[in-house]
Amino acid sequence: MKELRIRVLVGVFVVAGVLSWAGARLWNSLGSLPSVPLAAPIVLALIAVVLLATAVSLRARLKAQRERRPDAKGVDPLMAARAVVFGQSSALVAALVAGMYGGVGVFLLEFLDIPPRRDQAIYAGFSVVAGIAVIAAALFLEHVCKLPEDDDNNKGATSPA
């Protein structure tokens, strides 16, 4: 399984932000811009909490397993792989959603003197922060589940002459 690259997440964030900013400008010129839901930052924050709790739990179980504690619960490799896939997919979706709300939030910065638009800009800003929290928790989960490098095979290998 490949590691999640921060460049990919930043690219998704930037592209989604630019497209949603342009879409918000277009939509606003044609009619009324849809509102940013209050639930958006809340749902993203809940996903970040779940990812962080999973990472902390797995880290504690792996530490107990490495220390060979008698009461240590083992970590099923398939479960760890599923957790990493959940984290990676959550990070990609969070980068997309945070970019989308970031673009809308940047557009709404022009209208901060209008109270409903100001509230929407605040919700969008909190959504971006919560999306970044999801990405950070997913990267931490991936780090916790990463296998140590297998350097034993590379030390004894020699190239044929």
C-alpha cells in the first residue's frame, strides 16, 4: 500500500478551492449562493476524532505487543490495513471538502458586512480547520500503522559482478 502524499492532498485542496471560488462567483451572479451547512465542520470534526481515537488505540496495542505484555491484545494486520485505508480515503475527501469550503469562504470574505454571509464565512472557515484536522489525524494513523523498514534483506545483498 502506498503512503499518502501531502502534495496530492495540497493539490486536491487547491484545485477544489479554485474551482469552488469560481463556481461561487458564477452562482452568486446568477442567483443566490447555497449556504454552508452548520453540520459541515461538526461532521468533519467527528471524523477527525474517530481517526485520532483509532490511531491512539492502535498505537497503545502495538506498544503493548512490542513490549510482550502478557495481557496485550494483538493487532490483526487486516484490521490495521483497513484502518489505514479508512484514514487515507478520509484524508482525500477532507482535502476535497476543505478546499471546496475554503474557496466559498474566500468568496464570502467580500461580504463580511452582511451578517448571514459573515456566518457562512465562519462556518466555511471552521470546515477548513476541521478538514485539516481530519488530514492530520489520518496521517498520524498511517504513521502508527506503518511497518518498520526491512533493512536485513538489503544489508546482506551484494550485486553480482
